[in-house]
Amino acid sequence: TVLVVDFGAQYAQLIARRVREARVYSEIVPSTMPVAEILAKKPKAIILSGGPSSVYEEGAPKLDRALFEAGVPVFGMCYGFQLMAQSLGGTVDNNGAREYGGTPLHVSRPGSTLFQGTPEEQSVWMSHGDACSAAPEGFTVTASTDAVPVAAFECDERRLYGVQYHPEVMHSTHGQQVLEHFLYRGAGLEPTWTTHNVVEEQVAAIREQVGDKRVICGLSGGVDSAVAAALVQKAVGDQLTCVFVDHGLLRKGEGEQVEKDFVAATGVQLKVVDAQERFLAALAGKTDPEEKRKIIGREFIRVFEQAAAEVVAEAGAHGESVEFLVQGTLYPDVVESGGGTGTANIKSHHNVGGLPEDLQFRLVEPLRKLFKDEVRKVGEELGLPAEIVWRQPFPGPGLGIRIIGEVTRDRLDLLRDADAIAREELTAAGLDREIWQCPVVLLADVRSVGVQGDGRTYGHPVVLRPVSSEDAMTADWSRLPYDVLARISTRITNEVRDVNRVVLDVTSKPPGTIEWE
Ligand code: XMP
């Protein structure tokens, strides 16, 4: 394992992903973790991330020198680089030599461990106020910029390396290569962390954890629960029962994808609960977004609990016990639940499959170490259908929060048809993986006058909400080609009864959220 010490900016997760792209397993630890504890994890290498502080600030995160004395290879980036310089006896000045954004880097030792085979002039991404003016003793300065005399230093003898810039961001043109040089050449690591090995490792771990007990898993139609279930199925086969609660709020074809395609690809035993009527009844007359969300979450848990009780009873009748529940927890959830305080409650997000704590099961979480893009690779490795593996984000409460107004069966059918057309045309235009997602929203309580054939119409508008995003925390509206928008609009107004207008949402997030409710 390579440990990335997080000094509090957004960069640690990105660094961890880049290390994994180099096929070396990495994890993130907070900078508040004592060095003894970090070393007790027996890391093969340590990376110090960037961070928002200045080493001169009161209360800025510090680092115990002992980290550099343990013989573990270390790579410092940005703030991590300055900490390294300072604690090893170099000089860091607060003299206004600030640099932000793309900056030319001059490599003075082109054959060095970090820079071998990369150009002598390369562009790097900088973001710093302080600057290192003298490297610690025993270190060779290997690169500089116009403003900063020491932009990289290396000490092969102690296997300690550092760069002032951010090699992990795309704008550093040879950043990934430099990072790989640290991992392979500096730290002597092998690129062995492959999707294939991840699957093998997880399958073995699941077998070990579960033994001969039975396992239950809720499927939502999304990629995480599908990949988690497929891994468990591969590990313990028919000890697994999957439960799919059909709440009637999925998009066209998604229920069939789970019931037919997923089952065909994996051979899982599937229990389908048709709860459409129940959800519609519970939602009748409700228009407040938070209330709708709460109802959907509550009903989901009730229906799932009942289905789980049935699975337990059936197993019991055969003298078997169901002891485990699969959850599709991802690595970012694990890292984030370690920190992150007091953010305002904008929406009560819930995941279908987000279950109460007091269920009588122990958890199996085979995706706990993985980032989303890695989950998709595992899904492909396991042969899951592309529609599931590459499914764009879709909210747990589903179409229930894309009908502005009361949710009824008619309105759901209408929205499903409009949404299917938008998705078909986006796919046909090859835009699926370009945009983050494109909610289609039905303004069910709004009507406008139109004309179709010779007649007057008085129908509802639908809103297209195509967005681009990295992580859904912020988003921009996607500049879709006009001809694609035109095809979607023409087809929806022609093919979907009662919809006579298509409008485009051109709001970024913030101030708009991605979903309308
Ligand atoms: P917002 O609307 O908050 O959405 O900008 C951010 C992202 O989260 C998705 N979303 C949800 N996902 N349960 C989920 O699992 C929810 O209740 C939920 N609400 C929104 C949304 O589609 C977008 O990707």
C-alpha cells in the first residue's frame, strides 16, 4: 500500500486515484494521524499531498521528522513538498514568489529519477504562495521555474523526493509519468494492482467472511449494487439472494435490465417485489419535495425489510441462516465519513439500498476500497451489461422527484416516454459518456397553449437538464449541439401525448441543483 497523507485540500483523492491508475494500491490517511500509526500500517511508500495552508501559518499542519527517518520512500507535492523542505533543513520563504495555474518548468537534471525521459521544458500546475529557495542538505535540485529556484528536489540515497507543483492534475503535462517514476524507480514498486487481481482478492475475502452462511443483497438498478452483487455471486454462488424492489419510479427498461439482463449475465437468484401500487398510494396527493423523498425512503425500507424477512424464513425452513447483507459502499464514502462536518442539509439524499442500522445482518462491502471508475472496470471484468456498468447517476427516489407536483401513474408513464426519447437521442449522438447526466423533468402542474395539426393544445412542458460535472458537487449545463436538442424536442412533442413544449435548463450548480427537487 501507498499511503497518501491528506493535508486538507481536494487533492488527496485525486492523487490516490492516479497512484491506482499506475496499478499500485493506495489509501488516504488524515495528516492528523500520528507518524507511528502511519508507519505501523507498513506503507511501501508515502505521498504528502498539497493543502491550503502556508507552513508559516499559525496552526498549519506539521509533520513529525520521524516520517523521513523510517527508510520509507516519500514523495512530497506542493504543501507536502514545502513541509518536507522545512523539516529536513531546507529553506522556505514567504517572499511573494507566488505562482498559480499553468507554469513552465525547467528540468535541470533530465536523467534524474523523477524526470528521466520527460522533456526539459514542461508545463506544470502550480498553486502556492511560499517557495523553497534552498534544498535540504544531501538533496539535488532537479527543476526550477522562473519564479522559484527549487521546484523539485531528489535524494536517491534516502529515497526522498518532492515537487513544488501538482503532478496529479491533468494540466501538468508529464505529471503521471513523474508520479510513476517515483513509484517504480524511486520506491521500487511493481504495477500489480489490476482489475483482475482486485476481483480475485475480493472473491477470496468474501468467501472467507461469509463461510457457508446465506447472504442477501438489494439491487437498485444502479452500477454499485449490481457490481457488489456480482462479486458476491462469483464468490459464494447460490448462497446469495438478491432482492429487487420495483417501486415503479425507474426509467423505461431499467426494471427489465435488472430482471433479465443482470440475471442472465450473473445467474443470481432474484426475488422481485412489485411494490408499484404501494408507492403510488403512499405518494398520492403529495407535492412537497422533501416529503416525497421521505415517503419513498420510508416505503423502500419497509418493503425491503419485509422481503428480507421472507428470505430469512425460507432459508430457515431449509435449516440455513441468512447472516449477511451486501452494501455497495464506495471508497469516497469511507474517506468522507471520517471527516466533513456541518454542511447544510440541501436535500435529504437517500440511496435505494440505504437501509436502517438495526437490520439483523452483518455487512459485506466488497467495493469499500474502490473509486467509481474502478467499480465500472470491475463490472466490465465480471461481464455485466454495458447499460448497467455505464449507467449515469440516477437518484434513489427516481422519477418521483422529477415530476414537479403529485406523482401519478399517468404522469410517470408520460415522463418515462419523454426520458426514453432523450436518452435514445443522446446515445445515438454518442454523448452518453460526455455528459454527467441529463434529468428530464415533467412540470406536471404547468400547462401552456400550443398548436398541433389544426388544433389548439393545452399540454405540459418537460425540461431537459443536461449537465457536465466531475463529482456532482458542482456542475455546469452542457452545451449540447442544437441539432441533437432539436431532434429530442421534435420527437418528444410528436410522440408523447400531453407534452407540447420542451425547454432547456441553462443553470449551473450552484445556484441550481442538478435535480429540480
Ligand atoms: P443535486 O440535485 O443535489 O444532485 O444537485 C446531485 C447528484 O445526486 C443525485 N441525487 C441523488 N442520488 N439519492 C441518490 O442516490 C438521492 O436522493 C438523490 N438526489 C439527487 C443527482 O441525480 C445528482 O447526480
